[in-house]
Amino acid sequence: MTLRAGIWRSVRIVRAILCALFLIAGAEAARIGLGANLNTVAAGRCYRCAQPSPRDLRCYAERFGIRSIINLRGYDEHAWYSTERDTAQSLGMQFVDAGLWASTQPTEAEFLDIVRSIDESPEPILLHCESGIDRSGLGAALFLLLKTDASLDEARRQLSVSFGHFASGRAGCLDRILDSYAGWLTTHGTCHRPERFREWAGHYYRPESARPQAAAISSPLETR
């Protein structure tokens, strides 16, 4: 084999590898942006996803034995809401509204409502928003902090680019909720425990002050 032929063979191999990586990345982006974006938070206990269809709910009921749905989109007058609620009820699932926005931190009352919903809902739980990205990520992180022995760093991973979440955009306000909790722990010279998170959520959590967000970009798929 000549040197030139060897170089061209190497170029073809590199091109093939890059093409394969591109296809894999494209498939993952499609799964997140266009698919169910279904992921396991804690096996047998909690799952997160994008807006589920009635068919999805029936599948999740059979596959995971889901007993509770926590709808992080909140009450809505559009057809998806009543369809989901009715399907959940027909499957014997508890249906809970705990709405929040991806680009604004919840009020004290809204945050406590989310915490209580996660704390009190029968497991296995299905958490969902519209795209399964930002709000579902925060809900999943809260589940880990409230109901498992996961560390704060482990909980933070539920808000990551692997799920389509970008902390540099407007949805980064959800990351800063966990930052606030971490700061409170540091101030008090203690480490995370579920009971400490409940204490912080019930007595010390405060949403950050409204600030200009014109330069920030929210996740394009994360709306109400």
C-alpha cells in the first residue's frame, strides 16, 4: 500500500466515524426533542418524561406499575389536560397538579406544593412537563433529595445537557434553586439530608428577585 493510499484510507475511516457519531447525536436529539424523553430517576420508584399520550400512560402503567402522576405543567384548559387526567383515573393512578415554569422560580407556596406532592404521592411516580427537560429535571432532583440517600451533586445531574437542559439559558433559574440550598447548607455547616431539605423548603426557600433576562435563551421546547 502506498503512502497516498494509506492516507486516503485513514481519511475514509475518520469520515465514517464522524458520520456514525453524527447519526448517534441526531438520534439522541430526536429522542429528547420529539420523543417521550422517558428516563428512570430511581428504578421502581420514580420516572420522568415529556407529555405522555394515553397510549404512553397505558404502557407506563403496565411496564412500571405507575401509581401517581405529578403534572408539572399545572392545570390547563386545553384538551391534553382533561385527556391525561381522565386516562390516569381510568388506570387507577393518582393525578396531581404541581405546576411551575421553566424560566421563573416558583413562589414559596408553589415550591412547597411541589415538595409535598413528591413527598406524599404513592410510588412509583411519573413526573412530567411538556418536553421532559427542565421542569421534569427539577422534579426528579427533588425526588432524589426527598426520598433517597442521593447526594446533592447526584440530584443536580437530573438538570443536565444529557436531558436537553442548558443551565446557561433562562431555565438556569431552576439550577439556582439547588444552588440556594447548597449555600444554606454551607452557611449552617451541615450536609444534605432529606429532613434538612424539607426544613429548608418549608422555612427558608425564597425565589430569586426578578431580573432582566433579555440576553438569555430558554430551552426552545420548554413552554407551558
